Amino acid sequence: MASGNKRKPPLVADRKRAANGQPPKVGLKVPPKPGTAKPKPAKSTRKTSRKPARKTTRRKGGGGIGGFFRAVFGWIMRLIWRVTSRLAMVVALLVGIAVAYVYSGLPEMSALLDGRARGSVTLQDYQGNVFAWRGDQFAGVVTAQSVSPNLRNAIIATEDRRFYRHFGLSPRGIASAVAINLRAGRGPLSGNGGSTITQQTAKLLCLGVEYDPTQWENETAYEDDCRQGSLWRKGKEAIYALAMELKYTKDEILTIYMNRAFLGAGARGFEAASQRYFGKSAAEVSPAEAAMLAGLLKAPTRYAPTNNLERSQGRAATIVRLMEEQDYLTAEEARYAQDNPAQLSEAAEAKAGGYFADWVMSSGPEFFTRKTTEDVIIRTTLDRRLQQAAEDAMRIVFDEKVSEGSKAQAAIVVMSADGAVRAMVGGRNTKVSGAFNRAIQAKRQTGSSFKPFVYATALEAGYSPMDTVMDEPFCMNVVGSGQWCPENYTHKHYGEVTLARSLRDSLNIPAVKVSEMVGRDLVRKVADDFGIKSDLAAGPSLALGASESTLLEMTGAYAGILNGGSSVKPYGLVDLKLLGDDQPLMDADGGIGERVIRAEAAQQLIWMMEKVISEGTGRRAAIPGWEAAGKTGTTSSYRDAWFVGFTSEYVAGVWMGYDDNTPLKGVTGSGLPAEIWRETMVRVHEGLEPRPLPALPPQDGSRNRDGLAPTTVSGSESAIERLLRGIFSGDGSSQDPANGGTR
């Protein structure tokens, strides 16, 4: 067959390149079959021809020393990136674990609002009005929703303007604070901290560490530990803040912050501070008041308006400007707040009750006052009108009668006849708290203000104000001291004088004779029973006030004379109860006690003491329209000057002297103390209807040349003189350098 004999095309071997890269010339190429695609050139051939060219170009551009260093630098950077990225992942993991751990231990928000380690004491006057606070005051919970918008805005504008936008930390704020600190020459973490409100709240919570009295010496040490600014502490604070942001909403964090912040004067939280400074709720404060409260966050003690109102107002003005800049206040509202700065409430202006509040706190049970863990309400005897009267009297006399620059001090106590203390001033600076209280802490020689208790003893023994005693040179031998010769203040002698005149003119020799006649031990007992509990002198100078006492004791003893001869224990606490309770836990621990002398003897003594003011050494103390009785007192060398006295309504005592016992310059009890007493009592009795003293004049109505009823005399001697004659003898006269010459 033709087809069978048809010659087949010869087989062609695969094309192979020659050694020189050219295709061999032998063999034939097989044509493609019809209908088949033309084969593509082999890629391997093209790639093989391009790769060497690229490599050659790279080697040419990166060669040399520069290329080497660039390669080394690139390798280092890649190594750093690998290390830091992995380290960052590890740190992020650890932070996440730490945040999760802290988060798991955070309590509910309500458990963090009141974190005080001790309670508060609220003091009320006799009418039930609050006049002072002590301890850590917490007036109740405020929330971000219930508080005045003015206050919320002031806090955010001042402390953390990005509060609602950040995640608990503010890198921008931290960087800004570090820059400010470095420019000021401080360490990067010293001074401004750039802390957010969340971080500040974490610090207020002490990162969840509770106060333990066995670990810290006191709360101050605990709080100092919480506020340390080390880098490690800042790191823990940041973790705690992040956990809080996860656990609580922004408003809940702000609520915790507003309730935990210390704002000066013992106020914890903005509700307590608002009540403390303005007498109103934090929900009612104006922009000016809100700015003043927010200003306390930076330095509570420094900017407390009770410490320096002008400084506090200046800080508030800055915050008002910040509120305007951040559109929380319009220009008109800001201008009004600047022109009408916040003012203190009446109670706040009174400096937290001053000396009186301090005394009540020191006299009450410690576990309900100084160291209470409860919130306590104490109703007191204070009459704020009388307190203001005493403070005004002190200021007026020192401004008008005492030389400028004098360091002399004074104290005043006003009380009722039952011992209820109505006012107390413990020093010239009346607007203080926690200061040395001269009315209760200073024990000073009483001088002639002690003499009424000498005559009270004689009257109780049956003697009359009209009995006489001889005022003449007099000496006696004192065991262990030798001869002692008292002398009158005037260095004169007046012969036969009545007991009434002896007290009226504050004669020393008759007082000593009467004391020795009735027995100085009995005089000491009568004085002690009347409430003078200080150690009383054992020698004859007892009659001249050589013993020391406090003004409160002396005023209370005079109250016993006014009330008819019964002892008095001065008191300021009426009742004490826990906040929220209706029934008091304790009542007044003071008042009228047992009878010391007969009512008749007390009334006779009142009559004698009235003559001191109307006719004797205390004439400067006279109160227009009122009967008053009292006694002056001046110690040797003029170291102390006293005036203590009473009307039918009130008893008041005044002491004046130097804290270091420097002698007063010419001041006696009949001088400045009597004037302070009068200025006080005139104001105290404003608006009251005058009532006579419960005095009992002598029964014999006749008068002698002294204006007093005649004495009972047998021959040329009184009954007292007959007893004294033969017991004491001596001649000459000399003033006792330590105890004589009192008036």
C-alpha cells in the first residue's frame, strides 16, 4: 500500500546547548502537529539569564565600607526591634495579669465611699445649732449626679480636663508634668505629677491597703506612706488606675474621689467640706463656692478658708478662670463669681469653736471624743452670743488699753450659777483651735481673789460681816521659815476694821488673822469643797492667795457662792449621742453638788463682795443698772492679775499675765482685768432685765464712820481679836517677798 510504504520522518534528538552556549547545528526540528499550541519558551532559560545581572547590580551598589556599616546597622536595628517587640509583649502580658489581679480584688463602689479610720464629733450649742466639728467629718455621700454641676465642673476643670476621654492614664499630662518639674529644677517625679482623677483616687484608696494601727504609728504616717512618689509606687498606681477604669464607670470613679478627698479642717469629702465652710449641701453651692472647694484639692491646709480666707479666695479666682476657659461658665457668670467671692458661714468663721470646743473634747470620754471611731453628736452649754461678747471685750481692751507689742495674755470664762460654761476665751487670739488654753491649762497664783473663801469660812463659823479685826503691824513665826510679817498693799495700817471692810479694801493683815483664827485647814477644806482642787498652800500665806489655781476652777468656786453656798462642777457637755440615734449615751457630768456653807453665810458673803465693786477695789467693774459682786486679785511682783465676780444672772472670771511669768507693768486686778470683766458683762447682759443679787445685809441698820454697821465689841477688842491675842505676837513689819502685798 502506498500508505504503508510511506516514509516516516526521522527522529530528532532533544536540543542541547553546546559548550559555548549555542544550540547544536545537527538534527532537524519537528514541526508542531496541526491544532496544537506553539510551545512557550522555557522560563528557566530566561531566569537563568536575568538573575546574574541583578546580583551583579546589588553587589555593585552595596559594596565597600559604607555598605558594610549599613548592613551592620540594619542588623542591629532588626535585633533591637525583635528584642523590644518581644519585651513589650511580655510587659503587656504582665501588666494585663496585674490589672486583672487588681480588678478581681476591687470591691463594689459603695464600699469605698467612706474610708475614715476614725469618726467625727459634731458640737452643738445650747440651742442645738452646730458650731464646731472635730475628728474626720463625713457629712454623707454625694454622687457625680447629685452634686452641684458647678462643683463637678470645677473639679474636672482643675484636676483633669480630659477625665471623660482618657483610659485612666494621661501620657500627655505626665509628659507635661515632667517637663514642668525639670524646668523648675526638680526631679522628674517631684512636684507636678500629671495624675488623672483616676490615679488620684487610687492614691486616696492607698491602692487598696487599709489602715492598720499595728503597722503605722498613726494615720498621718499611713497617709504619708500612701503618698510617696517613687517610680515603683507610680507604676503600682497606674496599674490600680487601669483596673479601676475597667471595674467602675467614670461617674463612679468621680463619686469615690469626691467622697474620699480630704479638704481641710477635718472635712472628708465635698459634702462635709461644704457644710463645714458654707453651712449648706454640696448640691447647692454657687460657682464661687464650688471654685473655693475645688481649690482645696491642691493643698487642703494651706488653702482652707478657715486658715486664710483671702488666700482661699485667690485660689478660687484661678479656678473660675479655668472654668470659663473650658466653657463651663459664661463670661458673665465668671465675672459675677470673681466680683462676689465665697464667704465663710458663721460657724466656720468662729474657727471651729475655738477654746470652748477644745475644752469639751478634752473633758469628754476619750473613746467618744479624741479617739472615736463613731460619728458623735455632742450638745453643749455654749451660748454663742455670750462667746462673742467675751471675744469682743478681750479685743477692745487690748486694742485700746494695752501698749502695742505687749506679749501679755488674758483669759475669760463666763458661766451660769450651776456651773454651765457659756463662754470661754483662752488667750488674746480668740479665733484658734488646738492652742494653749489659759482658762483651763494655766495654773497661776490667785492673790487676793482667794480671800472670799477665808471670809466664807469665818461666816460659816458664825462670825458676822460686822465683826472687827485689828489692822496693825503683825508678825508670826512660821516653822521652817522663821518670822513672817505680811503687809497691806498700801503699806499702811487702818486699826480696827470690820470683816466687810477688810474684804472691800483687800487688806492683807486682817485676812491672815481671820484665816489663822478659824484655822487654815478649815479654810483649805472650804476652798476645796467649792471646787478649787489645786494643791493649796500649807502656810499662813494661804489667806493671801499663794496657792495656784486655774481660771475655770476659780470661776466655778465663785458660782458656788452665787448659788447659795453649794459646790459647783463646771461643765460644757449636756448630752452625747451617736449620729442617727435619738437616745443619748451620756448626760452632763457636772452642775451643782453638795452644800459647802449655809445659805445665810453665802448671802452675807455676797453682800460683802458687792461692796468691793460699789465702794472698794473693784469699782472699775461696775455695770450700769446691775448689782454686781466680785473680788480683785494681784499676786506679788504683779505676775498675775485677776477679777472674778457675778451678777444675779452670770458668773465671770478674768485672768491676765505673761506666759513666762514676766511681771505686768503696773497692772493690778482692779485695773485691766476689771475693765475686761466689765466690758464682757455689759455685753452679756444686753437685753436682760436687771435683778438684784441674793445678798443678805447686816441685821443692825445703824452705820458707823466707815459706812458699815457697828461690830460686836467687848471692851476694846472684838471676839476675833480676843482669840488671836496671845496666839500670835511680834513687832515690826516687813512684806513677805513671796506672798505679801497682794490685793
